[in-house]
Amino acid sequence: MEKLAIINSRASVGLDAPLVTIEVHLGNGLPAFTLVGLPEASVREARERVRSALLTCGFDFPAARITVNLAPADLPKEGGRFDVAIAVGILVASGQLPEHPLHNLELLGELALSGEIRHIPGAISAAIATTAAQHKLVLPEPDASAAARVENARIYAPTSLSELVAWLHGQQSLPLIQPHPLPEQSTLQQVGDLRDVIGQNGAKRALLIAAAARHNLLMLGPPGTGKTMLASRLAGILPPLTSQQAIDVAAIYSLSDRERALNIWQNPPFRSPHHSASAVALVGGGSKPRPGEISLAHHGVLFLDEMAEFPRTVLDALRQPLESGQVHISRAMSQVSFPADFQLIGAFNPSPSGYYQGSQARSNVDQILRYLSRLSGPLLDRFDLSVEVTTLPTGSLSQGPSGQSSKELRQQVYQAHQRQISRQGCLNSQLSGGQLRDIAPLNNPDATFLEQTISQLGLSIRAYHRIWKVALTIADLAQQPLTRAHLVEALGYRAMDRLLSRLTRA
């Protein structure tokens, strides 16, 4: 007698988790197991995993012609995420399991030959989609706690196929997964304290302004002046992620098989790829598109140390994501989009020898300009601030640390964020030109002053608006309305423009 069972599951396409209906048909004829619906090799191998898991757990494997259809048929399927749903479908179709407990239930998980349910990538995306559909979700135990942080998610996590079937039979209970409590903010993973960096008060101030509205910051200076040390401490003055932001970040990490630990769950991500990284590693891609470093830095910081050593084509691939906050990857078989709303921090030496002036400078002007040309003008245009990190004067090391601690600065940054969000619904760095004019209009003398200065420096209209936004952020930190003094300070953070102007005149 022919029988049909229908089970719901989820695929993984970028950050989306489209519904996949698994239809299991038992027909007459010679025993066979056929998988259709555009499965790749890892999905076709489910035949052996499912057969062994069912027999190991003491279930009967039907001696029938088994056809498994993964619908929709035009959606490529990959991985072992459908194993549990296929196994349960076979049990329902063969009469070993009733169908009614599967109403509004979606199943995901890879099966071991012993029947154990193993980890799958993209569990958080599946939880988001399942919750939106108002369904319940079965996930592997290693993935369940993180996925349970999705608001209103109803998630169950059996450790094995036997435990799942016993629950569906009503023979034992399976608790609804509750997320583990997060540690207190004071116990979250900490980076070094910014106060421990000796001197460099100008760079510290620029770092505070950058953090206060997630402005992009470029630091240039000779080797050993503390550029990397300063950048690594930026994460310590950023406010914690909101619940939704933390879920977004964890969903991206889940796709890359990098789980976010609880002790850093609310920490903004900080990514620092080596300068040998390829464009695909940085932006994302591959034959089966995966998120790159810019997506792993979503809602956080991407730090490019020795930035001039990156290939120019790799750096220029950042230009479009920096503007849109997303990266779109097109391949012959798929087109996906990944979020990439990151704050870019760059650091590099101003010449091949590390110095552009003084007794240690070994490069002439042409060599320095050729070296700096690795950073294209349009990319430099996307930095809101650039600051020179100079060699410390003699006697600085004996003075020891000074200034405010990272904890104190983080409170100032948090207050600036709240001020901006309550005023305009976003941070200053995300304002359009029209919004900027409405929120912080310049009077005629200040507008003329800024325009004339931009013209003298040879900067673009984009730079004009970026300086305006930085000035507004400085005003927000001081909890004051925007004035000429804030514009003047914002213009002071254009070290790269001044350096290029000085070299081209030489």
C-alpha cells in the first residue's frame, strides 16, 4: 500500500531560511531510496546516514521504493540539515509514527550513524523564519540555546532521533529551550583600557569622536607609535549591542560555523584580517557564497592594519558596502545579500620606509606618493576622520598613563548614541545630506567658511558632508548645539589631506 508523509524543514540561502517541504513516498516495487529536488552531494549522502540511524535506534527501515522530494525543486539544497526531517518522514510514511504531532513543527539537524543529532549552520536564521511563520522548531542541542534568543521562538532540542520520536509519540517530555542568562556587562570580555596608552591625546580624542557616531577613522604615522594599540581598544569604548543587533551578528557567525560565545554575545565584533586577505575573504563570496570579514564585522569594527599593504583592488571592493551597509554577491547558481554595516578603522605607515620626514626618512617624494596611491581617492573620501599618530616626545614614557578610562569614555559614547537616536532615529554617520540640513543647519557665515575651506583643500562634496557630520558629533559629545568651533575641530581631523597637499607641493 502506497503512503505519503509531508514534513517541514528549512534551507539556508545567505541569511534567509526558505521553507522546504520534504515529501516522503513509499511505493510498491524493488527496494530503493531516491532523493530528488536539486540535492547536492552532501544531501544525497543522507540516504546512508538516515538508513543507519534508523536501524541503530531500533526502527524498521521499510523494504519499499522510497522517494524523497525536497520542494521547491528549483532551490539548491546542501548540507546534512534535512537528515532528521527525512528520517521522521520515513517513520510517518511507514506507520511507525503518527502524523498529527508534526502539525506546525519544523525539523532541522544532521544525523550521526548512531542516531545522534548534530550541529548545522544557519540555525539562528532558521529560528527567525520559523518564528515569523508561528511554527515550532526542532534543532540540534548545540544550536538551540543561541537560537532561543530569537524573540517568541519555540525551540526543542532532542539529543538523538530516539528521544525525538519518543517525544512525538508522547512517551516522554521535551522541555522548551530557554536561553542561558547573559553575564553582567561588567563581566563581559574586556579589551585593554585606553587609559593605558601613553600620550597620543589627539588620537584618543579622534577615537572617541569616531566611536560616538561610528565614523570611519584613518590613522597614519611611523611604526611603533601605537596605532594598532589604539585601534584594538576601540571595542572597549563602544556600547553593548542591542538584543536585535546581537541576534543579527550571531546569525552571520552561525553561517560561518563560528558560534558567538555568551561572554561576548553583546560585544560589538572586532575583525582584523591580515593584509594578505583576498577580496573574497574580505567581502564574501565563493561558489557557495559565504559572508566575508565585512559581514562578520556587522554592527562592529573592521580594522585594517598596514592598510597600504592590501592590494588596491581589495580595498576598492569596500567602497560600495561602506555606503550601502550591504554586500550583494552574484554567482551563476545564486544571488545573495549579506549585511555589512561596519565601522572602518585603518592604520598605515606614511611611506615605504615608515617615515616621510626627519633623519629616518629613506624615501623620496615620488616613492611616498606612489606608496600612498595604493589608497584610492574615492576610498579615502569615505573616511570621516584622519589623524596623525606621531612619535612620543622625550620624557613621555616616564609620565605613565593619563586621561579617562575606557569605562568612562564608553559612558560618554553611550550618551552620544542615545542623543542621536532620540533626535533622528539613527547615528550621525548614517544621516543623508537632506537630514543633516534639517537637523543641524549651518548659518550663512559658517556654511561659507566650510565651503571655502573644502575648496582650498580640494575636497569633494562627500567630504563636505562628512566634516559636517563629524562637527555635529563633537557637538553631541559636548551636549551643545553645532557652532563654528565644532566645525574647526572637525576640520582638524584631516591629516591625510594635509599630508597629500604637502607632498604634491614639494
